Amino acid sequence: MSFVLVVRLTVQEGKDAEAAAVLRELADATRQEPGCELYIPTQDPDDPRSFLVYEQYVDRAGLDVHAASDHFQRLAVGRLTPLIEGSRERTFYETL
């Protein structure tokens, strides 16, 4: 069974290109983590300020390692979070 996190967020007006670049960089680094099975950032074609990130890890510990990583702290916390408008929605799942 894998551990899945789905993140939905909206960024501030005019910040969609910057957010997309940060998410691409974050995806490249995250995919190198041994506990990461999938990391897929997506952008709504009709609302480019709206993003959904599908993350899949071997287990909850894999997600915990990701959250503690230098690249997550630098990119997600340091660069992406300040671009978010409102709150982000995080939903957790397990594969069947």
C-alpha cells in the first residue's frame, strides 16, 4: 500500500509562472527521493493560478522524509508558500 497526498492551491494574480517554475524544480528534486513513487504537479488550463499536486510515497515515512528535506524547505516552504493566495488544501489517501 502506498501513501498519497493531494495538494490543491491557488496562487496570487500574476504569480502562476513563478509557481509553475518552483513546482517543476521541486518535482525534479522530489522524484530523486528513495521513498517517492510519483510526484506530479499540474496546472488548471482554464485557471492558471490553480494547481494540483499528486504525490505518492512508499509509506507515510517517505512523505515525512520529503517534508523534512532541504529542497522541500527551500522550494515549497521558502518560495511557493509565499505565493499562495488563501489556504492550501491537503488530502491524504492510501492506495488499494
